Amino acid sequence: MEVDRDVPALISLFNDTFSDFNTRLVLGSDEPIYLPANETCAYNQIVFAHGFFSSALHEISHWCIAGEARRKLEDYGYWYCPDGRDEQQQADFEKVEIKPQAIEWAMTEAAGRTFQVSTDNLNGAEPDREGFTRNVAAQLQRYKAEGFPPRAARFIRALEQTFLSKAPYHAENSAPNQHTSTPVGGNAA
């Protein structure tokens, strides 16, 4: 599988932006995972899947909201039930994915790309994709109005400076009514 042409720039951008956190973005082959520093690796690793730009942003968004204690645990100590979840498991999954996917949406916009929610349950209960999308969009609007978590705001700015300055931004690359001129860390006027 071919790696997205912008992935090397994304890796460098993340690693430079967060050098003070001893954390690196790492291209992985299969399943994404967060690995805290340990005796075999001196730095924390955000491993994303298959060279997908969107996978990297998704994993970064989880890191951006994980607290200090969680960042010391593999995969932040979170429960994860793989593809094939029943209705209740899918509902639980979606509940914890709203905030990271809202941050991922903002990062995707900041990189001049198109965002799609991920319900991540191809072989399980049929998710309410539209309802989940509405919930993620509502959280995104709250973040835009009230401010993003600090690490998310920092990376959104870095993405805008790196990717939006390279090519003209076209509104059609964004979901309807999701792109605003509200400062990332500030409040809407």
C-alpha cells in the first residue's frame, strides 16, 4: 500500500511541534497504538496505521486529550472492543469517540482535507452514522466556540501554517458550515 505523499511532512511537523513532550509520531504497518516510553524506547510513540494521513490525525487527536497519567499507559489505558461490536458496545465506543473525532475533524480541515467520521464497526451492529456525525459536528462547534484543548490548538495552528499555506483552501473540502474563522484557542465573537 502506498503511503500518502504528505505523511513524511506530517510526521516531521508533529515531532517538531511536540519535541517538548518526548513523543514521536511513527508510521506503523497494521493496528494503531500509543506506546509510552520504556526501557527499550526512550520516547513515547503514537503509531498510526498503513501510512494513512487520516489515521495519523486520529491517533494524534486521542493523544491531544489524554491526560498526563493516561499518557504513561499503553493505548492510554482505554478499553477497546474491536470490529464486530454489538449495539451497546457500539454506543459505548461512539460516546468516547465524539471528542477525539471532533478534534480530528478540525485537524483535517487545518490540513486542507476532507473529514469523514469513523464508526469503525464493519462487521457488527449497524451504526447510526448520521447521528454520530451530528454529535461529532456539535462537539466541533463547541470546541470552535469555547477553545480546543491546548495540545490540539497548538497542532491545529501548526497544520494550518504548514498545509493551508502551501495550497489554496477551498470550502468544498470541508463539511458544510464547519469551517469558521474563529481562532483555534479563542472564543467566537
